[in-house]
Amino acid sequence: MMNPAGITLRELLRLPILKDAKVISGEEGLNRIVRHIDIMEVPDVSGWLREGELLLTTAYAIRHDPTLLPKLVEQLAQKEAAALAIKTERFLHDMPIEMVQMSNNYNLPLIQLPNNVPYMDIIHSVMEQIIDKQASLLRRSEEIYKTLTTLVLDNSGIQAVADNVAALLKAPIWLMDKAGETIVSSPINASDISSSETRYWSIKVDKQLEGKLFLGKKKLDELDLVCIEQAKLVFSLELMRIKTALDTEIKLRGDFIEELLNGLPLSKQVVINRGTQLGLRTEGIWEIAIVEIENDESALFIAKINLLIKHESQKFHLKSHIHRQGSRLVLLLASQSLDQTKNPNLQAKSLNWAEILTPFIKEWSRVLIGFGGSSPLWEIQRSFIKAKKAILIGSKMDINHQVFTYEEIEMYHLLIGASENVDIDKFVEKKIGKLCQYDKENGTDYLKTFYYYLSSGGSLVETAKQLFIHRNSVKYRIDRIREIDDIDIENFRERFVYYFCIVYYQLKM
């Protein structure tokens, strides 16, 4: 909240009632604002001193211990009081040097009051000035509020509001969102924010931080503070309206995306019309990627992947979207540049999202991502289904990997489909049944070892790396596998057959 209005000490000393008052020390503080006035009647005043306090005293309460006077000045300075005004002639004939030095050090004025002026006359005159100033500021506050809210109610736009605020403050302003992006500035071409010359205030909507108001002005008067308070209120209304509209758009777009992913019978023209209304580019190419998160930093992960996707999309003048499905993210990734549509002579440029996102995903533990390949918007369900299969099959095939594409697992998918028409189970039992049974009875991982050995082309080193064991342990296991099932791993055809059987067995588990 804005502090109550006040008046400077310099202005108060021009009042007729204080024409004979003298500034003893602390002249540098005459621009301090007086917001309250009180009389010191007890030695200990620390409990009720306030910012902007003009304290009147005769020093009667501490007349027997003048050493308390420097302490009193220090207490006033710590509370950011305005000044100490003393009638010295009756109980305090001379102000201690330490008190004067303390006053100068803190720029807290010491004022000597004429002895013949009653306190009540001073208090009445000072309060009259403060109340007049408060009334004036209140009237001005109402005028500013009416001007700014009228702009909002007339739907003049946030730029018009910003221009009026900047004109009232006679300084450039910037309204930033919570991510640090500029929502609006005035003037529109205002230079970048200079941290040394700006101040800022938080803008909240429903008690949540939604942005910050930056002002390119360091010294502010009471009217500036009034204007800022009203600007904060009006900007919060504008941000609330923007947030409500954005939330509605996100909800409608999310519902539409769900319809596309679920394969509801929507015609191509309906998809084009609704997609265009909801900010989904319909003439381009899209790709679905599914992200499964199982760690405790999901909020941070989502924020960072959102920034990465936004940044990469903007390079190609595209806009991608992140859709939430419980703990799973569905990334609707725009992959073809607009350059092709603007100029047919240009070769189409597409973003390789797997290449872009792979390094980022590998920085996070317990995060998997599957890519479903490119598709037009009206056929996006195909990419969604493929992305799900990429994660489902890929994670079974290699538990150490995090990134899977449908192209990599397409053969395995076809294998599962073929098994519905061909009895493969008996053949697999014949080839690796003994090895599977041995693992079950003895708690060993020979089948898994065999799979990594075959997939690495028979490399003991690579298999050891995948299983996090020593290469000698791998060699021992391979020798045991040969003994258990009389397996010939020197023959390429046999190695392929065993690889095929293990893959099928893992997928059917």
C-alpha cells in the first residue's frame, strides 16, 4: 500500500507558525517527508516512533541524562523519522555536540523551536498541511484511476493504458510477464531496461505473480507513487483479462487436440477451420512427441522444455504447443518452416525435433520421449499412436535409452503384428526356452546379457558397459549361455535368429 501523503520539512518551515524556528543541524535532510507529528512525554519512545514522524519535545523526560539525546537521534534515524524539534530554553540550554554530530551523520534535522509558540498551534498547522496534501492526492488518485479504468472498460487496449501511465509519470515504462518477456512498453520503441535507472513493482492476479512494472525513473514524488499504485491495479485488471482469454484459448485448444489425438471423425475442413481459430497452423507439417516424466522435478522440466521448444520454433517463425495428459506431456511440434508457403521457390526447411530435444532429455533422469514422425494436422493421430508405440516398445528393448523414434522400432511393431497370424511362440520356446527357464529358476540375467551381446555385434566391452559389469563377467555369462542351451553364436544366421527370438519374447512379456 502507498504511504500516507506528507509535506517536506522545508515547506513546513515556511509556515508563519514556524518562521522563527532554526535548523541547528542535519540540513541535508530538509527534504524528508513529514507524515505524522507527535510530542515526546516519556524517555523511551522506540516502541511508537513511525516513518515520517516529526517529534516535538522539551527534553523534559530526559533532562537528567543528556547522553540519551544522541541515542534519541539514532532511534529516529533508524525509524526513518522526519526530524526532531526541541524547545531548548527551559530544560535544555545547549544541545550536546554528539547529538549534533549524530544529526549530521544521519541527515536528520534538529530544529530549535521558539519557546513562546504552543505545541498545539504547531500541531494544528502541520496537520492542516498534511490533511490538505492527502485530500489533494486523493482527488488526483481518483482522477488517475478514472482515466485508466475508462481505457480498460472502453477496451482501448493495453498499449493505450501504458501510454497514459508513461505520460503521467513522465518516464518510460515496461510491463514484463513472469518469464521476463515484454508485454508492452511506452514508448513502443523504448530502449532496453537499464537496471541502474529503473525501479519495478510486482503485478499480481489472484495473489499469483503475473508480471512486473518497470519504470525508467529513479526519484519519485508523492504523485508518482499515487500513479504507480493506480497503474498496478489497472495493469492487474488487464493481465487478468489476458490471462482469462489465454486460459480459455488453452482450454479450447486442449479439447480440440484431445479430439485429434483420439481420432474423432472430423473432416479435413473442420480441422482446418478450428485449428486456424485456435492458433494451430494447418498448412504445415506436425510431429507428435510424448514425454513420460517420473522424477521429482517435473515442474522445472516442463518450464525448461517449454522455453526450448518456444525458442527453436521461433527461429523458423513457427509455434508449437505442449499438451498435458496427467503426468505425461504430448508435444505438438510444428516442423516445417513458413518460408516455403511464402515463397514456393524456396526448399522446404524442417526442424529435426529428435535431434534438437535429445541432448536436453539426456540431462534428466527418469524421463522418456517417443517421436511419432511427421503428419498433417488432420492426420495427427497416426503420429500420436506411433509416438506411444515408440516409447512402449523402445523402453522394453533398451532400458538404458531415453529417446525413441518410431522408425527405430517399426520392425518390432511389425513383428508383434505378424505374431497375431503366425504361431511364433513355439519357435521362440524351442530356441531360447531353456535359457528363459534357467533365469527363472536361478535368478540370473543371462537372457538380458545375451540380448545386449547380440545387439552390440558380439562386443564384450559394449555389453559390459550396457550392463554396468566387468567384461570378464560378460565373457563368463556367454560361456554359460552356450552350455545351458547349446547355442552357436559364431554363426551369423543363428545369431540373427536368437536376436529375433529374444526381441519377440521381451515384447510379449
